[in-house]
Amino acid sequence: KNRASLESLTEGLDPSRMVISLEHEPRFLQENADAGVDVMLCGHTHDGQFFPLNIAIRTAWENPAGLKKVGGMTSVVTSGVGVYGPDMRIGTDADISVVDIQFAP
């Protein structure tokens, strides 16, 4: 509730430098792109964790897992390796994302 706005957080940043945003949940993708973020790294959504939530999760998040380009920004979301609620995963893949960012010369 008391979060600073993305605009205030990115205000004064040098747009010629890489801007990376870290979020627990993959929310505000367009807002991050509009604020000049280049790469948005997000915590996991468990990719729904089990059937049928693994299908429904795609309606809750713009990018529930994997990569998605939004304007000039790349969103990276891992489905994670853990669980919430029941101690099980059915029909989803657990993953740890390795992100290799290469800077243009």
C-alpha cells in the first residue's frame, strides 16, 4: 500500500544505462515498460501449481511464467520450485531461471 510509484523510482535514472526492476509478482508490466525499465525480473507464480489452476493462472497474469516482451522491456518470470498451500505440484514444471544479460556495445 505504501509503495513508491515507478515514476518516482526511475526519475533521474540515466536512460542510456540498463534499468532492471525486481518484483515478487509479475504485475505492472506496461507500467515498468513505460517507466523505461529494460528487464523486469519477477518471482514465481508457481505456474498455477496444479491442475486446473495451471490453466486458470494464464487469465490472472499477463506473463505467468517465461519470457514476454512488452514494448522495449523483457519480462522474466520463473514458475519457481516451491509450493503454497498443498505440498504438491501436478501438471506444472518447477524451474529456476538463469538470466544472462548481454549489453550492446
